[in-house]
Amino acid sequence: MTEQTKVNADLQQERKKCTFNITELTNFIDGGPHMTEERRKREEKVLKEGIHIEEVPSEYLSHKEKYELAVKKACMLFKLIRRWQEEENTGMESFRAVLGGSLGSAILQDGSPLTLHYVMFIPTLMGQGTVEQQAYWVGRAFNLDIIGTYAQTELGHGTFVRGLETTATYDPKTKEFILNSPTLTAYKWWPGGCKYQFLFNDHDGTYVNSPSSKLTYGTMMFVRVVLVNDMCNYVAKAVTIATRYSAVRHQSQPKPDEPEPQILDYVTQQHKLFIGIATVHAFKLSADWLWNMYNNVTAELEAGDLDRLPELHALSCCLKAVSTADAAESVERCRLACGGHGYMLASNLPLTYGHVTAACTYEGENTVLLLQTARYLVKAWQQAAGGNTLTPTVSYISKIYAGRRSPPWDNTIEGIIEGFQRVAAGKIGLSVTNIEKRQKEGMSYEDAWNMTSVQLSQASESHCRAIILSTYNEEMKIQAASASPELKKVLFQLVDLYVVYWALQRVGDLLRFTSISERDIEQLHRWYEDLLVQLRPNAVGLVDAFDIKDEILHSALGAYDGRVYERLMAEALKSPLNAEPVNRSFHMYLKPFMQGKL
Amino acid sequence: MTEQTKVNADLQQERKKCTFNITELTNFIDGGPHMTEERRKREEKVLKEGIHIEEVPSEYLSHKEKYELAVKKACMLFKLIRRWQEEENTGMESFRAVLGGSLGSAILQDGSPLTLHYVMFIPTLMGQGTVEQQAYWVGRAFNLDIIGTYAQTELGHGTFVRGLETTATYDPKTKEFILNSPTLTAYKWWPGGCKYQFLFNDHDGTYVNSPSSKLTYGTMMFVRVVLVNDMCNYVAKAVTIATRYSAVRHQSQPKPDEPEPQILDYVTQQHKLFIGIATVHAFKLSADWLWNMYNNVTAELEAGDLDRLPELHALSCCLKAVSTADAAESVERCRLACGGHGYMLASNLPLTYGHVTAACTYEGENTVLLLQTARYLVKAWQQAAGGNTLTPTVSYISKIYAGRRSPPWDNTIEGIIEGFQRVAAGKIGLSVTNIEKRQKEGMSYEDAWNMTSVQLSQASESHCRAIILSTYNEEMKIQAASASPELKKVLFQLVDLYVVYWALQRVGDLLRFTSISERDIEQLHRWYEDLLVQLRPNAVGLVDAFDIKDEILHSALGAYDGRVYERLMAEALKSPLNAEPVNRSFHMYLKPFMQGKL
């Protein structure tokens, strides 16, 4: 490779093969050319400040040094944003960009110490404060004159809010709240954020009720909706890294007379990666759709209409659970697809996995959330049984309830999606039957629920799959309507891949609850394998279109130029251990030990 | 909790409920009371030296400090072993204990820098050296007068050995090998071990062939066999931690008038944990069985009989792949089952996951290994088609090939195992059909293989499942023959749980390739749920029987006394950040930033 051809030859070749306009897809993802331009400008502006540059990568530092560096960087970053706000009156997008999984992670790889302030503290003020309180506090919080956190969890208490032990008692004399954590298990734990202040400035100490007690869910739902979107960013990163690396890496020699192929040419590798690309689009459209619904429901709430709140709650629960679990699996699969190099911190895949898998636990543990959705689904089933009309996202239940017999299987995208609805309805129905059977055997409802909860959580997951599959397909039809024919073709190949992939993953469910046959399944396998072949030439183009800057990817394996080995070597040389020919531990321990003198 | 009742009350209660003798099970796992006694003595002897004690947990140190500490500890540890060898002539068990996932991990949590020396370097000397070479080198290596490593991987080359670029040329003048890594991609990478020497002292530089070129596989197979056993240790650790924590932790209030239940009482939690307990036993018996087969085949090899070598190779490949993948899933599930506390390093679950998931990549990447087994299975299928007799572990293929129609489903353990054999045979057959079909369409064999490789790797996994299920069941019948009725009952509940769990996981496969019905599946669900209820009172007893000392578990959540919150608090106080009331970063960055003075 000479100085003139700085991009790896394989990647150049891949980019030539691409059948669609990469910029068109980037614009499509961003929501228009204007949005792409704004995002890029913002990224350049932040990155040119150089806050992200580390002389010694922070992975080599001690815990304390890492902490101090993170506080320093966070202050520098938000100082910059504060300056913009003053100079240019930039909007919320600047905050979202530096708090989310994209731009912010270029600067603060372990996450920002100020994230909770913005995604929990401020939304709580806005969702639950009175108008007067908001007028006083929200501006100060945005400007970081005060920094708050969200200190719900206690050492011995998590999900179950009523179990919390800490009390806050108002003292009218001092006009202060007296906080009391009476036991070891009452200690506040995981408050996140680097400095926190309790904000119970409700002035006379009485609690002012929100317009509805249900509004308390607002903050949590908001965060869950944001989380689904974050998952897109993480999966997009991981799959960009793994796909580019797979185009550069050559391995083995299946045909004796030919050179070692790119590992991207192995179908098992395509099987690991392409579903990740499709997942980004599926989650993106689902997150947008959920975001719209969130805004609509919030508007309805303000008008006093609470009808769709339980539905939104049920949706945000299962979408949070399924998107985080899928994202974790997808990122880990990308890491495993990069072999030993994927295990290195320099790939940035282990850290990305750490962020994503944490999301399976925080903001509502996934199993707990699936069971929350299950409660809603069981109610919906009972309503359908009573002949009532159901809200839109569960209306399929009454349709299927009405005509219980499986229609002939339709081996198309629409047919598969309908099959998934049939699976979800079938599993909900079966769970209800089992609960009732157990009650008849003498169990309490709570015990019968508990005994059936593995099946209930699986029913909930199936419901969520049906939602994601149909949303992805339907929203893509709308969004891609004005795309060029070349792009449209690839976008729908991804939809097909996603739907067929999940049909094959859940073939047992389909066999139980629909009339799919062995012949249909074999056709699906073939269809899936053909889709991998069709997508292969566009793989690099598809991840290029995510348009993630090298500073944000932060990966020796995934950089745009594909100079994987040069970058790995450069990273290894940054290790303080490689700054000296022999570490002192050799002279202190190993040499005397080998000579029997230790 | 007073000083007198130092063990958490819930755990005391759990131990009282246990229906079998915990010591009997520990002895069963160790292979007899004598073995338990020896192991415990060894552990006490090592631990009383105090090498494992860290004033500041190493997670707070810098990379370089961690490295230096690991070298120091490794030298201290092996100095101890060397002393024992001289004083007491202890055997291989001492090495295995300090190198494996159990005792060694108490001292070197990131793994021992000398592991590769023992599990790769010495076995290679023993497997491939001439008698003269062995006489000269093996003793020196065991005594650590020389330290070797296994430096196969290069920056640009992994699995494909023929692709390696580094050359070793013998110089008769100096009687030395001249090593040459001509390019960037030829750099030796991942040599592991803290200091390495190439050992090409084959004296005149010519390569002396092993008795068979196939013996070269010896070292690799040995390591894979050892790995399956290591996976037991890791899963046993993780499930001990998560089960004890789940007995101590209380959460939510499903019944309004009752206190918060132990989270172990939630069936979804039992679903996450009990399969982990069963997995340990299933892997342990499979590993022992594979180890016996390895020794038999090695003995046959020495007698010049190579017949069973390909079968052993195929088995060690798929068992390595499936056991590491299952172990990773199991450990991660345990971590997720412990909520936010499981995410803390102090739980020791994240580090355990790091070790286990690494094993999915090293010693043969899992997908590559599954496809190695698939080659063997395709050959076996073709032999069955030709009417030939097959070696024992694939003989089920000819049985099924001969009578292709599915017999009526038998909803028993034996029936399910036969069902899994039918699934494996069915998938192998379908893969062969698809390869042949693609060849008829004009593809080369290699391309047809590649296009079918997703299905092939799945067939290989199904074969491995059938092997593990039947080995677990059959070996347990033999091993547990003389156990007490109480213990036997629990051991077979675990076998049932394991088999039924996997039947439900692979219900799609069973529906495709056997005559299982919806009614059978619903019975399996019920059977599974009943097994969880039966195992519930013995959960803590079952993990206690793994008899993992607190120093080895190294977990605030999993200690024998269950004082989870005290330990979590104590761990938090060890952080250097908590040794000072306010970190300097507040004064340096955060305060000036909030005041607008940064």
C-alpha cells in the first residue's frame, strides 16, 4: 500500500461494487440532506476542539485517573455546548448528539457523567413540576447551574418503588428536606452522574400532584423511547466495525488454487452481520414510530385524555426489553465475528457491548418489563373474549380470536407478519388458559400468574416481534416511497431479510400456531440464503451509509480507510508496557524465580 | 443480624430445606470423598499463603500495575508449587488446580501468565518431541527453568495455519534458528504468556516427523477437552453467585398482604438459574466421557491404530464450540439475573463472562469448528447411504437412515433424546441434499458447501446436542448407581430439567423432524414448570455442593454467608475514590465550570 492509495484496496473495491447511492441512504437515515449536513457540521465543530484526543488511551489509566479524565472532558464538552447556546442559540439536537451513543461516545467512551442530569432529572422536572417550579428550575438545570441525578435505587431495593426505605421529611423551620436512610439496605446506590442534589423543592414541602398520577410514568416512558433509538446507534457502530473488518480480513483457502478469500465471502459471516444491518433500520423505524406515538399520547394527556396511556406503557416496556436484548446479541455477535481482534479493546466492540448489555438491566429490568406488557396483553385477550374493540396495536388479537382456525399459510412478507400475530395471540391465549386451569386447581391468581410467567414473558416477546416486523415493513413503505429505485430495492431486501430471518428463528412458533409446512420452511431457508447473496455486494456501502466518523467508531478494525493492521500495531504501541523494552517485573520477579532465587 | 448469626437468615432457611446430603453431592462431583479431601487441602494450603490478598482490588490499578502484580503473583504461586514438588512430590492435580478456572482464579483473576506454558507448550513437547528431546526439555519446562508459549497467530493470520508468513530457518553455523516476520501482517500476535522463547530445538534443524502427521492435532484436541471441563467451573461459579444472591434478595410484592418474596421464588428467575445448575452436571459428565475417549484414542494411536481419530476430532470440535457458547450464555444470564448488582465488578460476574466468551474464539473459532464437525457428519451420512457401518457416536444416523419414517412420539427422556438424534440426522440429510442440488445447478462443491454452511453449522450443533443429552443421561445412570435415593432423585430431576429445557428450546426442530404434537409440547411446558417447583427447595443446596470457596468465588453477591449488602458496601469503600471526601476533579473542573469560570 503506497501513500497514494491510503484506503485499503479491498474496501475501495467494495465501494465500487455498491449498486445504490450511499449519500442518498445517509440522507434517508438522517431524515433529509439538510439533517445530514447539520449533523456533520455539529460533529466537526465538536471534534475540532480536540477534547476527545487522549495521549495515553484511558484503558491504560487507573480507575481514579479515568474518573478524573471523564469529569474533565465532560466539563469541557458542556462548556462548548453552553458557548454555542449563547452564541448561536442551538437547539436540543446538540444535547441529544452529545448524550446519545453517537457523538458523545467519541469524547466520553464510558458514557457521560452528565447524562442522567439531562435524560432523567430535567425530564422529571418538566413532567412533574408545576408551572412555577418549571419556570424557576428548568432554565437553571439546562444551563448547568445546578446538576441533578436520579437516585431511586437503594442498596437493597430496585424495581419495586414502594419498597424504598429512604424518607424525605420537610422541616418548615429551615425550609429544607431532611433525608434519612435508616438502614444499610436504604443506602442510595447507582445514582449515576458525578454530583447530585436532591430536588424536592415542591417550597412548603407538600407534594403537588401532577394532573394525573399516571403522568409519573412520563419520565420512565420517555427514557425507554430514547433507549430504543440509542440501541440503533450502538448496533450501527458494531456492524460497521465488523463489516469493514470482514472486507479487509482474508482467511483460509476453501479452493486450493485460489487465494484466501475475504471473510465477508463466507455465508456464515454474512449470516452474522447482515441481520445486524437490517436490525438498525428496523429499530430506527420502530423508534421513530414509538416517538410519534409518545408525542401524540402526551398531547392527548394534556387535553385530559388518558385512553392510550396503558397501550403506550405496554409498548414502551416490551420494545425496551426486546430492543436492548437484540442489540446486545447483535453487538456480541459482531465481536465474535471479528475473532481475537474483536476481543481487543482497540476494536471498541467490548466497550460497546458493555454499554448495550447494561441497558438490559437499567430503566426496568427486561423480564419485569416483558411481564408488565403481558398484563396488558392478558387484559386485551379478556376484552376480545368479551367482544370489545381493542386499541390499534393489539387489535390483531380480536381478529384472530374471532376466526380461530389457521388460514392457509402465505409464504410472503405479509403472510409471515400475519403468522407472527397469530403466534402472539396463540401464546397469550394459551397463557390465559393455563392461568385459569391453575386457578381451578386451587391456586391464587398471583401464584397461577407466577407459575405461568415463563410462558407469559414469551408471549410478550412474540407480541413485540409482531409489532416490530409490521412496523418496519409498513413504515418503510411510507418512508421509502420517494427513494430512487436502486435504493428502494436494497431497503426492501433488508426488510425481507429481517422478516425471513425471524421466521426461521421462530419456526417452532410458526409450526405450532400457523399452518406453515416443511416445504414452506425449506423455501424460507433458500430465500434467506438468496438474500445474503443479493446483499453481499452492498454490505460495505450499507454500513458506510450509517456515516459514523472514525473518531466516533473509535476502532482499529472499523476505520473508513480499512488500514486494520497498521492501526492495531499503532494501538499496541500506545501501551505503556511497550514504551520500555523489558518491564521491571522481569527483573524483580520472573528472572529471580527462574533462577530459583526468588 | 447479630454477631452470633453471621449467616444470612434466608440462606440458613434454604439450607435447612435441602432434601439431600450436600456433602454426598460434593463427593459425587469430585469423584469420591478422598478427592474432595485432597482438593480442600490443596486449596487451604494455597490460600493460607495469602498470595491472593489485594489491599486495593486490582480493578482500580492502571494497566501496567495490573500486569506487574500478575507477574508477581504468578511467580509466587509457582514458587509454591515448585516447593511442594520438591517436598512432597505432588502430582499433576496441583498444576491443573492452579491453571484452571477454580483455584487459580482466586489468585490470578485475569488468568495466569503461565497457563499457555503448561497447556500448550508442554503438551506440544510431549506430543511432538522425539524421546531424546522430551528427556532433555520436558523436565526443564515443568520445573520452569525455561518458559515457552504458543505463538501461532500472526497479526493477519489465525485459523489457517498454511497462511502463516513467519519463517524459521536453521543456521548450521550458529546452530540457531533465524526467525523472520517479513511483513506487518506476519507479526506474532496474541502469544499470551509473559515471556516467550521459540523452541525449535528439533539440533541439526531438520524437522523430525511425528509417528503420524495426524498427531499434530494432539495438542489442540487436548486443550479442547480441557476447555469443556473449564466451562463447568465457570458456570458453577456464576450460578452459585446468582442462586445465593437470589435467595437473599427480596423484591416486589405480588400479594398485597405479604412481604416482598425472595427473588428465587419467581419462576422466571428459576428458569434463568436452574438450567445453569443442570448445565454444570451435563458438561461435567460430557467432559469426563470425552476425556476417557481421548485417553483411549491416544492409547490406540500409540499402538498404530488411527481409526477413531477423526471421530474424536469431530467430537472435540463441536463440544468445544457448544460448551463455550452455552457457558457464555449461561454466565451472562446469571449476571442479568442479578440486576444492577450483577453488573458491578464486585459480583465477579463480568470478569467471569469475559473469560468464558473469550473461549468462544480461541482454540478454534466456534463457527469454524462446527463446520469441521459438519464435514465429518456429511461423510458419515454418505457412508450410511452406502450401507456402511458407522463409528459409535454417529451410528444413530444409519439407524434413522434405514427407517426414515418418524415413529410415534414418545414424551419421555429417552424419547426426547431419540428425537434429537432424528433432528440431527434430518438436518445433516437436508444439508447434503441442498449441497447436491446446488452442484446440479452448476456450483462447485466448495461454493455449494459455502452456500449451505448456515444449515451445516446448525446440523453440527444439533448433533452435539444429541450427544450431550444422551451422554448426560447415560453417564448419570452409571455414575449415580450407588448414590443415596435422596441424592439420586435430585440428580435425575436435573437430567429431566436439562432434557426438557432443550426440547422446549428446540421445539421447532422437533416439530420438523419428529411426530411431536401440540399436546406433547403443552405437556412438556407443564413438566418443565413442575420440575422448577421440585428443584426450588434444593437450589441453594445444589450450588453449595459445588463447594467453591469464597476466595475462589470472589463475589460480594455469592459468598457462603450471604451477607450481600455488607460486602457490597465494603467493596465500595475499597475504591480509592471513596478514600477522600471530594475528588480533586470537583475543584479543578466541575466547580469552576458550574460557576462559569472554567
